[in-house]
Amino acid sequence: MIDEERVIAVVPARGGSKGVPHKNIVPLGGKPLLAWPIDVARAVGSIDRVIVSTDDDAIAEAAKAHSAEVYRRPARLATDSSLVIDALRDLIATLKAEGEPARVMVLLEATCPFRAVEDVEACLELLVGRDLDSVATFNEAELNPHRAWTIEGGAPAPFIHGADPWQPRQQLPKAYQLNGAVYAFRTDRLPGDTTALVYGKSAAHIIPAERCLDIDTAFDFAIAETLLTRGGNR
């Protein structure tokens, strides 16, 4: 709990990944990818429950083996076009029907394994301490949008009209990108028509790039293993 409020951590993990089959249980650093967010969540003292939302038997077994609860999501919420927020709404409704009073939820994507315990704690402290609706982690953008281009009819043009892509980096405005490390939000304030997990009164917690590596391909797994071998991550 944090300030007398119960907190639930959710790890969404469907079984139908295409790029890397069963990506969520592929080993990284000697344990399934899924175990990384579970272990972080269990190390955060204010988190009361750790739940994996899945449609897959193998993922469910891996989650239980690492001391997480498992809630089965309907097949219609586990397709390639399904939105995580819809699976969350289904879980929130199920928990409410069971009598769970928690209104604070933390979403931890399995594909972002290097988040730190302090990242989760910082997001929760912002959410509850400032009575916000949502908090998410961001990092400095890999490509500043003022240096992005579009190609129209074969001709390149600045993606942002009027931008000068040739400016020195130091003169460009700061730009940030949303990552999947941590989302903290209040379930009772989640708008019914939104597809976003950053909504209402919100705040950003900035984390370094090495803690928000997103794993989607075999190449990403190789990079992550290299970082672990070199001691760049725990």
C-alpha cells in the first residue's frame, strides 16, 4: 500500500507474438522475459498484488512459477489488433466484481525488462503524492522530431513544417518519447472512451535510455544479453 491505498501491478503477456514466438517466456539472463517485471514488482514494497494477464497456458505456468497471480483474458482481447487498455478494462471489471478495492494500478510491459525498482516507486509517489490521474516513464528521444524527414513524391522535406534539421543538437528543443517501462494510473478515473494510458492530470518520470530497452526481435534479445554480459544492467 501507499498512503493507505492498495496497489496492483499488472504484466500483460499474450501468447501470440509473431516476431519471436512465445517472446514473453524466452530466456533473458537465465530467466523468462516475463520474470523481469514480476521480480521488480515483487520488490516494490507498496505493491500488494502482482497479476499476469494472459491467454496462454505456457505463459500462465511461467508466471505462477515466479510467484505471480494469473488472470485469463478472453481470446478476443489477445489478438494482434487487441489493445492492452481493453485487456486492462476487462481485468479491472473482474477485480471489482471480486471485491478488490484497489484503485491504483501499475502496468509493467514484459518487453521492457531493465526498468528499476526505483522507477516504479517514483511513478507511484508522483501519482499518489500529487493526486494525479496517470504517470508514465519517458526518455530522451532517440531522434529529435526537428531532424525527422518525410518524403513526398520522391522529394525529402522536413517532417515538421518550418523546422531546420541542420541546427546543432544543442540548439534543438528537448524532445522525449514514451516508453513501456512503467505506467501508473487510477482505475476509477480511466475514461471509458480513451485508448491512452496517459490521461487527465498526468506527469512524466524521466529514465535513462539503458533502462527502457524495448525487446521485440531476436536482435533486441541479443543486445539485451550483451548488456547483461557486460554488466550494463543488473
